[in-house]
Amino acid sequence: MTVKLFVCTTCRAGETLQDGELPPGARLHAALVAGDVPEGVSVTPVECLSACGNGSAIALSASGRWTYVYGRLDTDHVPDILAGAAAYAASADGIVPWRERPQIFRKQSIARIPPLER
Amino acid sequence: MTVKLFVCTTCRAGETLQDGELPPGARLHAALVAGDVPEGVSVTPVECLSACGNGSAIALSASGRWTYVYGRLDTDHVPDILAGAAAYAASADGIVPWRERPQIFRKQSIARIPPLER
């Protein structure tokens, strides 16, 4: 089953962009795609996650699992985001034991949503 | 198809509770259940939506639709929340035209997440 790692590519994260400069969210997406993406995880760009006050934002989601939204992320966080995505993909229900979550996932959660089957 | 209106019943919304007092999230859940719940919408309690800094929080979700998370809600917002849930239920993909959204849904969005099928 595929886990979706949604990445907001329009997130400006409070920055004022120069002409032609990519938004921080698009840079984060590019860095994630270029990273060591875990098997079973699909990095998927999204135009807006409506978490603009907490950009850059990502979400992890899969059928039958809790969805998690995280914010205030940048390209320095790519290894931790991908490690967190791998742990999420390895979980049965999307709930990764607290100690196994990267610190950014413990500290920078915006919201979580139960699976529909709940 | 059923739309889920998830309500965080543990949200304290910054309040210090007296012994035996229900958290604001539980009071919001009770008021929503007692309200004019639209057909096709299931009000579903959840123990934590991890949006504690923006409580009380709710989420609207359905298969094949965008999920929306809203915060800083209380029992005064029940009619607007239920009207917003009805508009969401009537939409094809969860995206309600901006002008048809209750003001609380325009101003108090925490995040939105695409459908998995995207």
C-alpha cells in the first residue's frame, strides 16, 4: 500500500521571494524527491495545505491510517522527514511510537485526523 | 456516502478545568450531537486531533474528498459548523466555494489534506 507524503509547494514560510525564486515549499519538495525516499512512500506535491501560518507544511496519509500534518519545515529537515515517513509506512495504523518519531514530528505537529474507518 | 465530522473531545482550549468539568471539546461535541446534524454527516468523537494550540478543533473528512481541519471553535459556533458540514457533504470533492463557507471556516482553517486518490 502506498503512503502519500504530501508537500505544499506554494508555502512561502514567511519569506518574500525574489523574481523567479522558488517558494520554500517547492524547494522542500525538490529536496525530498532527490532524497532517499523510503519504499512504499510517494512524495506528492500539493498546491496548498492551508497551513500557511506554519509553512512549510507536509502531510502523511494512507488508507486506513491516521493522517498527520507537520509544519515549520525546511530542507535541513529532509533526512528526518524521510525517516519519519519510513516509520509511518512501517506502522499498522499510522501511529508511530513516540520515541521512534523524529523530534520535528514530536514538536511540529499541526494536526492529526483519524482514518475514515474509525 | 458518510461524511465524518470529527470532534476533539479532549480539547481544553486553554482553560483550566474544575473537578468534574467537561473539557470545552467534549461540550462542543455534545452541542453538535444535540444540533441539527445534516443528513449524511456523522459526528464522531476523537480523543485528540493534535491541534492543542488551536482548540477546540474539528475535522471534516470523507472518502475521495479533501479533509479540512478547523480550530478555535466553541459551542457558539455550532450552527455555523453544521451549516459548513452540510455544504461539505453537498460538494463533490470537499471543496466548498469560498463565499458559501461559514466565516469560521474561512478564518479558522488549520490545515487541509488532499484525498488519497489524488
